[in-house]
Amino acid sequence: MNINANIRLEVAGENALILYFDAKEQLSNINPGVDFTEGSSEATSTIKPEVKPEINSEINPEISATVHLAKQLIIQHLSADIVDLIPSYASILVVFNLLEIDHHHLRNKLKRVLKDCEYQPASSGKLIELPVYYSLESGIDLAKIAQKANLTIAQVIALHQATEYQVYAIGFAPGFAYLGEVDSKIAMPRLSTPRLKVPKGAVAIADRQTAVYPAESPGGWHLIGLCPVEMFSPSSEPVMPVEVGDKVKFSAINKQEFIALGGALPTSPIA
């Protein structure tokens, strides 16, 4: 079902619909029955399909801004029917309350609310500054990136700090924000074999994206530093310091500043 010339609507699960703003996002990315948000209060009462952001798909700031606008329109007009909204690079997963509304009526409501939602200029969300302790101690892959790019480690760090990154999607884990675009000189493919343990706060690069790991977890991105800021805190309001549409700027701090801000170095070596 087409909402308008730019937005397509598909069924994603028993209590979910998905809005596509770009044909590159495919239905094969949906895994019914998995709770994408993991920490959601609705996890025990709803079926949440998992939508994985397409990391290798083309990054488009205008589409991202349109996704952000559509999310705000849905919150404004349909909050009574919605359990959760999960935006990605070019899609929004709409999880709804089956006790309040069904697919048919929600589709009609979404079509009315979003019929005039056209592509937008790049979003001007809030700017968040995140401190990073860049070093060989905290970023095990800095030397590897520098060697590949024929740069010094200092130049790699300077290039990573030079960009204001847009938050394109939040996924993989609560608080894991996909940021783009990294300077092409320091872009790195994913590791062929993911690490079993990446420390909380690790700042990393994969392709032309960068991110901060919100918790210790497996991961296949190249590590360049550590950030002391909590990227996901269920007891805080808001629970995350960033949202889709925001901009992020990284700034270098030293080891003492990192520890003073609450950061902790890994207790065991990173393989």
C-alpha cells in the first residue's frame, strides 16, 4: 500500500506495520517475534518484529529527515494507538496495541496523517557533544586504521573529530546509535570475525559509520576510543542522550578526564 509517492506501507507482524521511505530497505530484514528494543516495557505483552538497519545501504540525509518528520506526526496524531515506533535509515516500524486497533484501521489512519509527508531538507536536530578518550590503550584498532589510510594516529583522531555526524538510526541494542558519515579516509569494513566482547563505551567505525557501544557486547566494528557518557539508562529521562535526527560531535579528552567523567577502562585485554 502506498501512502504517497515516497512512502510505502507493509504488514510487518501480528501487531506491527512498517513504513518504507526508500526501496533499498527490504522486508527480508524483518524477523517476527523478536523484541528489537530488548528493554521495552511492552516486551511481555506484544510481538515486536526486529528491524535491522541496513548498514551498507546508501545514507541519505533527506530521507532521514523525512523519517524523523513522519515519526513526529505519528506521535502527535496516533499516540493512543501506538505501543512503539522504531525508526531506521529509511523506515519506521510501527508497533500498535491490538486491543485498541487493527491493521486495517491503522493503515487508514497512517495514510491520512502521512499523505502530505514529503522529502525534507536535512534535519536540524540538537547537537550533542560526546567526549572520547582516544589512545592505543582505549582504541585497539587505531594503529591498524592509521596504517591502512597511510596516516598518523593523530590524523585519524583528528579526522574522526572533524565531522558533525547525523543520527540515522538506533538499533542492534538500546542506545546504539548509527552515525554517519565517517571521512572516507578512515572508513573500515567490519571485522571478518566479530569480537566476543567489546567494552561498554567503545567508540567504533564500520564502513562510513561510527557508533558508541552502550553496553558490553559482541561486535565487529573497529575500535578507536572510549566514551564515558551513558548511551542508554532506563532510569533516566530521556533514556538516551541522542535520537534519530540529532547531530553528534566527538571531542578528545585525556585519560584523567575520562576517569573523572565516570569512564572505566576494560579490566581484561581486548582480543
